[in-house]
Amino acid sequence: MRALYISLVSEFYKSRKTLAFWAAILLPVIVCGLITFGFYSGSEKILARHYPPMMLWGNYIGAALGVMGLLVMPFYVIFMAFSVNNIEHKNDTWKMLFAQPLNKFSIYAAKYLYAVFLILICLFLFATLTYGFGYLLQVLVPEYNFNQYNPSSILINSYTKLFLSSFGILSLQFILSLLWGDFLKPMGIGFVGTIMGIITANVGWKYAYLNPYSLPTLALRITKVSKNTDPLEFPIFTQEIWTSLIYAIILFIIGYFIVTKKSIK
Amino acid sequence: MGNYAIETVGLNFNFGNQVIVKDLSLQVPKGSIYGFLGPNGAGKTTTIKILLNLLKSPSDQVFIFGKEINSNRIATLKRIGALVEQPAIYGHLTGKENLINRCILLGIKKTKADEMLSLVGLAEAANKKANKYSLGMKQRLGIAQALISDPELLLLDEPTNGLDPNGIIEVRNLMIDLATKHQKTILVSSHLLAEIERTATHVGIINKGQLLFQGTINELHLLSKPMLEIEVDKIESASSFLTKSGYEIAAKTDRVITVPFTSAQKSGELNTLLIQNGFTVSSLYQQRKDLENLFLDITKTN
């Protein structure tokens, strides 16, 4: 456990000055900021639609979730998986890392957990900023009725689903980035996978859930449908979340065997 | 086995079909500076990577402080500091941050970082990003990283690469200091014998994955003992005459007879003896192979 903790601290120490780390903070700030600005500057148009409080929140949250879930999320995950491994490829530091008196599992698991942590931070910020900026909008534009509905459950549920649904992509991309030091191969495969994922999810193909890249889209689509009925009652652990977790566990184990066999030439 | 910091027993290592290390039996005594010599591509770096368990060796072939490496990986690595090939440095971090990161990984005090920076003369560049460092500075930082855990055994792969003459002398002195005052064992690889000759107590010469010589530096010097080369006519009879007179013939060509050199006076006596017995000596000179040539000879014959 100590080795895992040490490796995690080191991952943070190494990456705290890199784009990968700051992307986790800047992405939600920028996306939520832009949406909030849109709701602020276009408040007249939105107010004219006379949304009930729940629908207003739904529209507001959906704007961030839509952008994030559909396109940004898969690419963000691909980028995170790439950057935690690339820091070693780029600096030729794998040999140093594996020559430390730490077990290989800790080094590998710390990298994986750190990528998970970066995604968690990003999504947590998305949820809290959406919540906070919603109330800020209420202060700036008192005609809004954001204060008449508490969106915390729907925010927690949807971002938890988005978070869990990204594990499949993360584990797959993590292995690709572990194997290849260059940007193009994992990114290219991730790009093709994501496009296929979006298409298969949107045409409603029966087996779309087997493609890890389509899982965030699938997870969010169910959220959206349920939202119009009873937003508090949509389940988190649906088929695509289980698929994502199963993919994650299997690929995580495969990745570990790749690491133990990895020759540092 | 107890006296060796490193011992390999008939170590073999292949990359696919390519044999990299063949039947290598290194014996690095504790407290020695072991010069690991060989031309480029001889298998030095591969061997060092095996000693760090970066490349997996067959079981029961590699022992560090008497312990089999594969079954004692972590305990062994705790006692080793290493610099392999190019120093492993995060370019986006400063020199000091690179060392602090190493302190985190090793679970040691972060104040060690400053200490090491002063030791390798990088205190002034401590807060400069490592990718702005010169090759020599990177090498120093690499050495600092290897030393930071105060390991008993240091594996340094061509540590003077990229250093200027002053830097080379500093590293040399540092190694002598570490071995004599702090009882460290150092395995230092190089492709230049002159580099090793001044610091090493022991030498291993490797070529094409095979160990060609292993012993103390004095034993290596003995290999290059001085010889007396005599150019003389009637070479066959001169040769048998010398043998009869009790001289040891080390080598003989169709023009030159080589005997071990003992002293200038003895050389003179030998000359007189040959002339008195009707031989014409056209030249007589002392020949000493320097270690560099010896090294070339040893690696060439393989």
C-alpha cells in the first residue's frame, strides 16, 4: 500500500505542471463558464420560453453534459490515458521507474488510478461548477427560477454515470498508450473508436454497448430519456455501466501482465 | 559468494535469436571500483539492465550481495543506485524537482535533493528546467539521482559521457571518494580503457557478450609486461642458442625474437652474448604494450 501511495504522490508531483493536469481543471471551468455566459447574455430568450424550474435546470445541465458526454469526454479520457504514460515515454524514464525498489503493480496501478483521479476531478468540477454557476445565474438574473429546484441528485447521478461509463475507454486507451510511445497510434485508434461508438450508439444498434467508446453516449442517452419522467429515479448501474466496469477490470489485469513482461530495452 | 557485491554465474541473455550476453561470469568484489570495459555494442548496457532486473535474467544466474535477483527484486534494488545510458530526467521539471521526485519514490527526506545538487555542482542550476541543461549537466543530475539513496552499490553506465575534462576528473575523484571513504562498490562501464585505468581496482573486459578478461588492474598490467625485441640474423639458430642459454622465448617471427624484458643491464648482456657467438644483432629494443593496445588486442581476437 505504501508503494502505491508513494507512486501516486510521485505521479501528482510529476504532472502538476503539465497540461494534462491543468486540463482537468480548465476544461470544466471553460465549458461551464461559456454555457453560463450563454445563459446570462441570452437570458431574455430563455426566459421567454417559461421553463418550469426542473426543465430550466435540465436545459442548463444538459448543455454541459451534451458537449462533454458526446465528444469531449472520450477524447479527454484518451488524452489522460496518453499523458500519464507519455510522460515516461517522452523522457525515457520507464527504466528509472522500474529500477526503483517498488513493486511493478504499484507503479502501474498508481498511473491508472491517477488517470482515474484526473477524470474524477474534471467531472466533479463539472458537476459543482454547474451547480454553483446555476445559483450565480439566479443572482445575476433574478427572473430565473433556478432556486426553486434542487438539481444535486440529477447532477450526481448523471456525472457518476458518465464517470463510470468512461472506465472502459480509459482501460483500453491506457494499454495502447502503455505500448506505444507516440501520440498518433492511440489517438488514431481512439478517434476511430469514438466515431464508431457515437454512430453505433445513435443508430441504436443492439450490440453498441459492447464498444467501450459508445458507453458514455449510451449512458447519457438513458439519462436524458428518464429525465423527462422522474429525474431522481434513473438507475446508475445500467447495462452500459456494468459493461464499462467489466471492460475496465479485464483490461486492467491484461495491462498489468503487459507491464510485468515489458522489457526495458 | 559472500565477498561479491555482484556475481553472475554463466549468465546468458538473448533478444529473440540474437545472443547478447553469453556465459558471463562477473565477480565484483565488495568495495571495489569495477571497470566494465568493452567496445560499443559489447553487451555492457544489457548486462547493467539485467543487474537492475529491467531485463529478466534466467533464475539463479544473477546474485547481488549474495541474493538471487529475481526472487529478491525490491530488497536488491534498495541497495543499488544506477545511471543507465542517458540519464532519466523529466525535462519539464527543474533539476531540484527531479531529485525531489526521486526522494518521494524512495521515501527519503527531500532535503537530500539540495545536498546532492551541491555534491554534483548543480546548486546554481537547481531551479532551471532540466530540458535546458547541457549534456554534461544532465549527466551530473543523473549521477546525483543514482547517489541520492546512499546506495551500497552503484551501477554507472558511461558516467562521463558528455562531460568536459574538468567534469571527467570530478566524476573520477567522486568515484574514488565513494569507494575509499564510504565503502561503496561501483561498477562503471566504459568503452575507453584510459577512462577506467585511473580509477578502477578491478577490470572486466567484455566483447560480443563474452567476458574476455577479469581481474585486478595489476593483473591486467602484468598482461602487458615489457618485452625485449631483438632483430637478429640466422634467426633459427639464434633462437635455439638463446633457449639453450636459458632464455625464455616469448615470440619469434622470421626477423624478430621476443623475450621478456628484465632490466637494461640484462638486455646488454644478452646483446653481448649474441655478438660473441657470431650473430649479427641489427636492433634491440624494449617494447611495452600500453593498456589501450592490450584492450584492442583482447577485444580483437574475440
